[in-house]
Amino acid sequence: MFARTNFNAPSHDQEGATAANQWRVCAIVLLLFIVAATVSAIRKDVTQGFDEVAHASYIAYLQDSGGTWPAFEDMRMLDPLSFHFTREGNYLNHPSPYYLLLARLGPDLEGHPDAILVHRLFNVALGAIGLAALLAVGLVAKLPRLAFYAYIVPLAAVPVLAPLAGAVNNDNAAFAGGSIATLAAFQLLVTGSRSWLLVALGGVIVASWPSSRVYCWQADWSAARCCGCCGAGACNSNGSA
């Protein structure tokens, strides 16, 4: 006589509905993030925040020199209006992979202020990858409804995340790599699959790109020890199973 409701639905049906709702929530959060970051990329003044002129100048230097690793003492800053090189030295000393990637994929920046939008959109993609990886942790963990929202809402509410993704800044590479490493480490502990260990190490390497040269080695060594411990634990659990 009465219509069937979720209260008397089989548990597996309820679990399926919960999983579908969680996927939907994550998709909406990710879409809103991409829209907000893209709007920020279109509207942002290059001189406002995140040292964007210095990062863009690093890319322009690699494009101009054609090299893969800069002579830091020779790098110069771009004029924020004309995007021509000035005599002012560039203070950045980060490893070059992030900048080299944008230098090869993006249009030339020197003398082309409008070209920075394309480079910003690459950063939006990096930020979206990072956020998607963190959202995926909540999905694969199969959290209960309240716990899931307690995990997702703080991620969606980080105020600096979208503006940073809409700017040329190597922190976006660190965010993407660190998020991938986090997801892979979680999957490694859950599944024990060694392939996730390789993914985690790859994420650590990407996350170390923005670091200074000394800190880069320290971060790689510390993360390698951490992932090694996780891998050893996974191997031991597989062996004892």
C-alpha cells in the first residue's frame, strides 16, 4: 500500500545511492573550482599577489635562452606592463621543471602580456588535478555521509586555492604532486599494491619541483623514507596474508 522509500531499501542500494551522491558532490565542487579559478585567471592583475611577475619572468628567460636550467644570476624581471626584460634581477632560485614545462607548452611571454592567460590556464589545470586527487580520497575511503561532508567542505572552502590556481606560480605544481602522492599513499595502505608506491613517489617528485635546490633533496629523501616505510608495511601485510 505504501510507496517504497530508502528506509526499507536494501543496504547495497543505499550504498549505491550514497556513492552516486558523493560523486555528484565532488563533480560540482570541482566544476565550481575550475570556474572560479578561470575567472580569476582572466581578471587578475599580474602585479597583484603570488609573485606572478617573477614566475612569468623565469618562464620567459627559459623561452629566450632555449636552455633547460637557468643561470640564476643572469635572470631578469619582466616589466609588468610591456613584458620586456628589465635590468632588475630575478630573485627566484627554484628548480626548472615546472617553468620548463610551461616554457615549452605555452606561447612566448616576452613582449606579449596577453599570453600570460594561457600559462594561467595551465595552472588552473594543475590546481584542478590536485583538488580532484584530494576529493578522490574521500570517495575511495567510502566515508559515511557526515564524515564525507566534514572532509569535503574544508577542501572546497580554502579561500586561496582558486586564486592561486588562476596565477602562474610553482605552488600549483606542488599542490598537484602532493595531492597525487596523498591519494596514492592512501591507496597503497588500503590495497597493498606496489604500483601505488610508484605513483606516490612520482607525486613526491612533482611536488619537489617548486622547492629550493637544497630543500628539494631534503624533501625527496624524507618522502622516499616515508614511502619506503609504507611499501615495507604493504609488503609485510601481503606476506603475512
